[in-house]
Amino acid sequence: MPRLDFADAGKQDETIRKILSGDPQMVARLLTLVENGSREAIPFLRALFPHTGCSFSIGVTGAPGAGKSTLVDKLAESYRAAGDRVGIIAVDPSSPFTGGAILGDRIRMQSLDPGIFIRSMATRGHMGGLASATADAMMVLDAAGFGRVLIETVGVGQDEVEIAKTADATLVLLVPGMGDDIQVMKAGIMEIGDVFVVNKADHEGAERIEAELNSLLSMSSRSDGWAPPIIRTVASEGRGIAECVRAIEACRSFLRQSRHRREESVRNQKERLLDIACAQTRNSLLQNKETAARIQELAVLIAERKLDPFTAAEEVLRLHRLTVNPAPRS
């Protein structure tokens, strides 16, 4: 497999050109660096950023067993039939042994279509159901010319609403017979859904779920004015997929005109900026051997209740400032 060259500027330019042309091997190599949190990926991400902003990302979340992978597969097929290139990021639980994704999406989603790029990413313990590198991976696929990027999350729950801050639109899947899903949704998931999908709609109870969803949606109004539609699907048979795609595209058209969503995008980018800055600060502290050793000492003092964590944190910040701006030598 081709390697990414970081020393030769000419080879870097060639690598970037290949990624922009959608070269799957180069895209995969860069995504590996992104997922591993390698600083070597940053020059490439910087170069690719001006070429982003063209794709539309769709998050797909729902309880385990709701049929997320099947729906994503069918949506990808539909978009391909319309001529779009599709990138799929399947965020899976991490293996406790390797840190990698436990479920390989190439097992769950089999596609030989060169216009569909599938990538598994491990959460690595990251809260919110998304891998921490998902946003950067989306940016790479965007720059590589994938007009639609589908992100399948681990599951759904009160803590797993981060997808709404990452994807342009969010699909929330429900299926009959899953017990208290609607009750769980009252705690916060209702706010993230741009399209609600009742999958396995040929099963008993689909009508009840749709009625409860309609009731909940009627009792609240979104600040951006969008009214989330409810779509019935039987993804395993391809039923309802065309209606689902139309609902997604209607949401996309609405978002293009929404001032509220533009303001929300700025807020989300601010949060991402702070996350990146925090991560870089953390790495800078731990890469300095003296600073890392002092942090270990402070942790011991806190554990022994000899020092409070707030005072210790202030010292860590002072150490960071000294690391970034060392005192001039006399």
C-alpha cells in the first residue's frame, strides 16, 4: 500500500492530489493516521481543508438491532443510483485488547462498488457514540469528493447525542418491540432527530410507535422551524428507502436556507476548536518528559489527599506556559 511521505514536499503534494481525486488507498492511509491521532496527519488535513464544504453528512443512530447498518447500506445504494459517490463511517465499540473496532463493517456491509468507500472506526472509549476522530475523517471524505457521507453510530441513549453536532442531518431509528425507546427519547434524543425512521415497519407495533412519535413531536416545536418527518421502512427489503432519501434531501434544502442552523454550525465549530486546542495542549504536556513526570507526582499527591486537584491543575497550566514559552537563557 502507498505510504504518505512527510519529508518530501513534492511527494506530499502528490499525495494530496491523489486524495483529492478520491484515490481509495491514499484516503485509507490518511484515515488510519487520523484515527490513531497522529500529528503526521495535520499537514494533510490543513491542505485538504480549503477543498471541503461540498458534501452532506448524515448521521444514523438508534438502538442496537434497529437495523442501522442495513439502512445505511440501502441509502448508499440509492445515492449511488443517483450518481453520488458515498463515504460510510461506521463507528463501532472498541476492542478491549487492540483498541480497534470490534465489528468490521466490511463484514456487515458488503459493497464492491468503487463509488462507495466504507471505513470502520473504533470509539476507543469516547463518549457520545462517536469516535473522537470522526469529524476529521468526514473532512477527508469530503475533500476526496464523496458527496454524501453516512455516519453510523454505536447506539442511542441520553449520552449519545454528539452525532447532531457532527453530522449535517441526523436520522433516528426506532423499531417495534424495543420496549421503552420512546420514553428514553423524551430525555433528549427527540431534539436531535431531523428525520425519524420506524424500521421493520412490517412488524406488529409499528403503528403505535409512529403514533407516539407524532404525539411527542406535536407537543414541541423546533427553534429552527423544521418539522421532522416520520418515515416507515423495511430496510432489509428496500421498502421506504426512496421516501427516506426524499426526506433527507428535503432537510438538506431546508438547512441551506436556515439562519439558525448556520449559527448552530458556528457554535459547533467553536466546541470543536476548543476540543482540538485541549487535545494539543494535553499532548504537548505529556510529550515533555519533565512535565509528564511532574503531572504523575501531582496525581499521587491528589490521590493521597495531600493536594487538591484545582491547585494541581493551576500548576499544570503554568508548566504548559513554560513549555510553550521557555524562559530565555542568560
